[in-house]
Amino acid sequence: MTTTPIPTAASGSGVLFDFAKPQSVTGWSSIDDSVMGGISKSTTKWDDTDGSGALLFSGLMTTEQNGGFTSTLGPPDRSLGQVAAGAKALGVNAIGDGRTYVLQLRADQSGTDRWIARFTPVTKPDGTTGNLISIPLQSFAPVDRFLRPATASAPLDPANIVQISVYLIDEQVGNFRLAINQITAIR
């Protein structure tokens, strides 16, 4: 994984999500550990604090009451695979808070093929546009629906991506804030 200081999609890339406008977060939703009895709480909304627009995923993560995860799920969309076809990496242009997040890819509508990779966006106290983090596709590992290691039914093919989600896990308790400007497919 590399961090490159460029604010927009690199040449040779396709934009999967661009959060420049408020309507760009339509269909994204937060799912927290309350589904398992936990009390973590997050929100997913549009934010313009950096002047360029971003999906803002923020909240409080706690391990109390058997909790320990929070997530924001993008809408299922088969056209993601068309844009991602042939990609060697995914790019996440984001401003973080020092925490390591998980990018999850779903490779079919049934959710039987899930892949994750961890990424740590830069922290920019001045609120400027984030840096592009390049996550090579070979760094994604297959997981089950609980994000535990699993055996893949087939190798990850970016042309089959139908959903992208972001998780905060690994007992990283406390308030968190992640602003994502873009998610791109890098060829």
C-alpha cells in the first residue's frame, strides 16, 4: 500500500465513487454492532469541510456489550465492476484520524465472495483534501460475513465488484472520523 499526495483520480483510473456533491452519498448507510448487541454508533453523511465534498463516516466505536465494529455500506451496483475491470489497485482519496480502516469488496450480489484490505489515511488537521492511498488488489484477502478469513470460490476479479464498504474494527475504540473524497479503480 502506498500513499501518494495527489488530490484527484490519477490518469489511468476510473472513478467508482466521487463524493463532490451531497447526492453522491445517496444509498450509503451505516451498520453498527447493535445488530449483535453492541452500542457503537456511526453516521454516514455528506460533508464539505475540506471545500471539495466528502462522504463523512464518523461516530463512536466501543467494545462494550460485545460490540466492536461499525461500518458504512455503499449501494449494490453492478456497474462498479464495469468501471473496475482491469484494475490493478483501488484508490481511496481520504483524510483519516490515525486509525486503520478496512475496505470490503463484494464480488457478487449474494455476498458469498467478500474481500478486505486495511488502509490508514493521512491525518490533516487543516482539513485539506486527502491523499490517494493505492491498495493493490493482491492485498485483498477473502473473508466470510463476519470478516474472518475464508476460502475464496475464485480469485478476486475487479470486473465482478458489486459493492464497496468501509469498516472500523480491531478494537480501535473511541471517536472516529473518516472523510472520503473519491474511490477509484487504478489500472
